[in-house]
Amino acid sequence: MPYDLIAIGLNAVDVLVRLPESVKHDDKQFVEDLLIQGGAPVGSGCCGVARFGFRVGIVARLGNNTLSSISIEDFRSNGVDTGLVVHDEESRPAIALVEIDHLTAARTVFIQMDHYGYLKCADIPAAHIAQTKTLLVDSYDLDATEAALESAAGTPCRSILDFESGDTVRLRKLLGMGTDPILPLGAARNLTGQTDPGDVLRSLGDLCPGQVVVTDGIHGSWALDRNSGGILHQKAFVVQPVDTTGCGDAYHAGYIVGLLEGWPLEIRMEFGALLASHVAGRVGGRTALPWRKDASSMIRPDLSSTLAQKLSTLL
């Protein structure tokens, strides 16, 4: 059976700690929030989609080691199929130490990538990608991203691009190969040389023939309306943040769920913003991702009537 989503990109294990009000250095102290779970944008994004009952596959190189075991188990517990994982004894995920400020929910992230399993072009499941409905890729492993986008070319597959940084010339090329880039506003500004979100989107629209979206945390997200040429803005939902890890990944997940459900652009953006607000309320990028059965409980007074109605009918 074909996949609804195939995800290809950085794979990580996160060690997250919410720091106490005062840190006693060169000492031991107990903390309330400390956990280990899978992380990275593509990894957490695909988990968010899988929790809504879609068939999701992750492509990664993993070996016989503790970090790989944690990664695989976490994917499986989130409903992600690991049948596309390539076994390589020398490989492991990245590991990230995430320190979270107890007052601002801001993160400081330390990443280590020794023995990271970078994908080879032969690892890309071209036949599966040609049949999948959506593809999620990032800018951490550009050779793999390009091979995946080439596999999707000429098919109905919608490709969601999550580009945070990288070689500008190559990223511009890859934008032209995708259909749905959803970029942080800062990264999009670097790629286009523009500042205003509307100008940024129009420049991105010249690089990519598909649907372009930019996000900017508490300021919300913007999209270029290809039909009218106008700019759509989706506000961020008000939430008391605990940890901002994975908020952007949750937005991508909500957008992809909306694509798979056949929702219009503005509702995909609204659902992405809603999922991001849920994730911000707990420590960890996957902790508060909702399951499909929880959809109706996500309805709140500041949702549009359209999204509220759609959530009420998801079973």
C-alpha cells in the first residue's frame, strides 16, 4: 500500500531539560522536566502526521546502538513505519542537548553528529516516492533532498520543503523542484534578499511554481495566494509557552494533514498554527502532538468555524 507521506531529512535524539530558576554549577540538583525523545524537524513533523492515522514512512540510516534504538522505538510509538530505514552498523542519529529557559521557553541547543548516518542516493526509495501523496524534506542533507525531489518529479506527489539554512544557490535550485516550501521568515529573507513578508513571498513565488509559505513564530505565518496574488496572514494562537522546541515542525505537520484531508490553504495554515500552539505547552517537540481521536477536543473559541467543523468530524 502506498505511503501518504515519506519523510527524508535530519534524524536526531533530543535530551531536553527545563532549567530551574537558579542553576548551581559544579553540583547536582533535581529538575521537574527532563526527558529523552526523538527530534529534528522532519522526524517530528512526520510523527505529527502519523498520529492522525496516515501511513507515514521515515528514511534514515541507523545502526545497532543505543541512539538508533531510541530513534526507531520513538518513531514506532508515534505510528511511523520504519520499513524504509537503512541498516548501517556505523551510523547513528544526531544527538541534541536542549536547555529550556523556565521563564521565556527559549531554547539553547547543542548538537553533536559524530557517526551521523547521512543518506546515500541509493538509499532514496524512488519507487515509493513516485507513489506517495506527500514528501517532506529539509536542508540538512541536500544530496538526499535533491534525489528525493527528483524521484517525485512528474508525479502527483506534493513536496513540502523545510529549509532553514544551507548553500543559497543550491537551495534556490531545490525550491524550483518542490511544490510547497514552508520556510522560516529569516531563512526566506536570506534566500530572497527581501524583508517584508509579502515581498519575500513574491520572490519565493518566482523561484518555486507551487504554494509558498513563511512562518515567524509568535508573529504568525503568511502565504502567497496564487489565485488573487494577495497575501494571506494566519495569526499565532495565544498560549502560555513552556518549550518552543518543535513548534515549526508541528506547523508543517498540520499543513500536511490539511493537504491529505483536502482542506483549503487558509485552513491548512490555521491548523498548522493550532498544532504549533499545542506543542509549545509541553516540554519536547513530540510530547503534546495530538492524535486523531483528540481532534474534537482541540476546538477552541478563537478557531474559524470552518476548522472547528472539520475537527469535529475527524474520527
